[in-house]
Amino acid sequence: MQPPSKPALPDQQATEAGSATRPVRGALACLSLAMLLPALGTSIANVGLPDMARALQAPFQDVQWIVLAYLLAITALIVSVGRLGDMVGRRRLLLAGIALFALASILCALAPTLWLLVAARALQGLGASVMMALTMAFVGSTVPKARTGSAMGLLGTMSAVGTTLGPALGGLLIARFGWPAIFLVNVPLAGVALLLAWRYLPADQRGAHAQRPVFDHRGTVLLALTLGAYALAMTLGRGHFGARNVALLLAACVGAILFVRVELKAPAPLIRLAMLRAPVLSAGLATSMLVSTVMMSTLVVGPFYLARGLDLGTAATGMVLAAGPLVAAFCGVPSGWLVDRYGAQRMGGAGLCGAAFACLALALLPASLGIAGYVVPIMLLTASYALFQAANNTAVMGDIVPELRGVISGMLNLSRNLGLVTGASVMGAVFAAGISDIASAPPAAMIGGMHATFGVASALVLAALAIFALGRALAKPPTPSGDPA
């Protein structure tokens, strides 16, 4: 059963009665920038790692912490900041998050040593986690319900634009101004987002009888440590599990058990575990993680398959890899329109079916088809993912009461991030399982690894489809006695 909807909610009334006075476009412009900035912060730093390694005189394995610190901060804190936004006010916290992101970007550009840069990136990740957690939560109070799918599709488009734009923009900025420019470019964008948020987002309101909020400090610390340990276990070693990875994974399991025990006894828990009994929510989180795991396969396997399996040059490989993000950027808004027109449940199922078909094609089509045999299924997979994301986010966020929107939005983003870090490790391990040395492996081995990886990906999407169908069936209201089923 879904978390109950309350009649005549204040922010719903503001959406319905005040949509003519509060420009929705201004609010959507703010939310779009707040979604673009974290994605840009993720993708733009990768291209600058070699330059930063030279400038800061650091080994490459240490320089990787510039990327890892950012991702760890987002993963570990995104649920907690979502809950904090529900308690102290989402507008107030979003303004603070954008300002922190801008300040941290300046600190990144000015950092004289590697570890000061890593610390500044962790702060930047904290600001990014605030934006990611609260952006979707604002849709319910700024956009009419009939346009929720379109808004979710727009946010998905902006995230894809940020991911696509990062490498190209970063390369241009480094070539012209040096590596600090890839961080400073965030500052004017964050400034515009801050002004738009101040002008167009609805003010925080607390009822006259509202109690002083109580924050679950123990649950927050435990969840952050647990998620941090899991993310490290999945990312350190690049898919090769050693003793350190196993120890971190065990620590994450112990942390998860302790977190559940603490939440069951907490008077004001960070996550109300009873919410997970809601079929739409639990199925939405599970399917989001599974499908994100699959999508990471394209980034892990694609470069090796194209360069070594199809013998493409660097430029050609880059152009082919850009097809997926470009499709995602163009499909987000149409996907949202389809969700508004035909319903979230129907379009979510269609997206998963399309993704399953695309993965099966990648697992079975022969390499003799060349670039077309890879690009066409990848385009279908990416378009299907965009449709699924718009539908899943709309379905999960649709009937959530306002005081839970921040934490639920954070959980949705967390499920996606966990899928991505899991995919980087697990799918990379599947790809390399039959290859002794990737650097010298023949094309046939690369082709076989790609087929095996997407064979596993097909199974994961089919599992997601089964979970989606089960959640939809359980969410249906019971048929009244005597009525035909």
C-alpha cells in the first residue's frame, strides 16, 4: 500500500490555485540547473585527471580519489540530506546546497595540493547530494500533477546533458585555461541556479502546531558509513575483489543490520522502514538499481569492445560512445510526455521491455554487423532507459505526502547510484572473467566478453521486469466482494 495521501495538501493547493501566479517555467529552469550541475561535476573531472596528476605531482592511483571522493559523498549522504530537507525546509536547504557547491568549486580550483583538492571535492559532493535529493522532491510543489511526467523527463534530459557535455567541455577548458577551469565553470551556473531558486521556488512553510524536528543522528551516521563502505568495496580494485574489498563488503553488511535495528527503535527514524512495504516504492527502488547496473555496462564494456573487438580508432570510438548519451538527452522530454499521456505504469513496462530486447540483441548479434550492430541496440537501450526513468520517478513520487518527498527522492537517487557503482564492479568482472590480459587479448575474446556481459544484463532486466509486474499487481486495490475481478 502506498504511503497515504492527505486531502487538500497546502502545497498541492498552491500548485493548482497558484500556478498562474508562480511561473512554473522559472521553477523548472532552476530545477534543471540543479540537476545538470551534479552530473557535470561527475563527468567533467575525469578528463582532467592526467593534467591534475602532472600539476600536483601525484601518482594516478591517488589522483583517482578526486573522482571517488565526489561519488562517495553523494552516495553516503543523499538520503540523509533528503530527510533533512523534509525537516528544515527544502528551499532553504537547496539554496545552501547550491551555494556550497559553488564555494567548493572555487576551493577545488585553488587547491595547492592533491589532498586539499580531494577534500574540496568531497564538499562539492555534499552540495551535489543536496541538489540531487531535493530536485525531484520540488516537482510536486511546483508543477501541476498532469505535467509531472514531462517535468521528470526534463530532469532526466538535463542529467544526460551534463554527463554528455562534461568530457567535451572539460577538454576545451583545459586546453585553453588549464585544469582549474573545469571547476570554475560551475560557479556562474550555480549563481544562476541560486537566483532562480530564490525567485521562483515556493517558500518553506511549517504549520502553526508543527513540532520541533528531531534528526536521527545515529541512523544518519550508520547509513553513511554503510553506504561508504559498500561504494568503496565496489570501486576499489577496478572489479578485482581482494581482501580489502571483502572486508569492506562485510562491514557494509554489518552496518546494514545495525542500521535496521537502530531505525526500528528510533522515535523519529531517518527512513521509516514500513514505507518499503509499499509495492510501488519498493519495486521502484529495486528496478532502478537493477537497470542502472545494466546501463553501467555500456560505459564499462563499450570502449574495450569498440577499440579492440571492432578495431576502431580513438576518435571513432568516442563518436560511437557519444550516441547513447545523445539519445538520452533527446529522449527525456518526449518520454515524460508519453508518461503523462499513457500513464507511468504502462510506460515503465514498455521501457523495461525495450531494454530487455536491446540487451538480448547485444548479447546475440554477431560482430560481423560492425558498428551498426552495436549502435542500434545501444540507442534502443538508452531510449528505453529514459522512458523507464521518467515513468518510475513519476510513479514513485506521485502520491507521496509532502513531508516524505525529500527522503523518497534521496532514496530514488541512491538506488541509481548504487546500481552504477555495482555495475562498474560486477559487470566489469563478468566482462573480464574469460580474458587473462585485456591489454593483449584478441578481438574474439573481447567479443565473447561483451556477449557474456549483456547476457547477464538481459537476465537483470528481465528480473527488473518481473519485480515491476509484481509491484504493479500488489499495488492494485482489492476487488470489492461480489464484483467481478
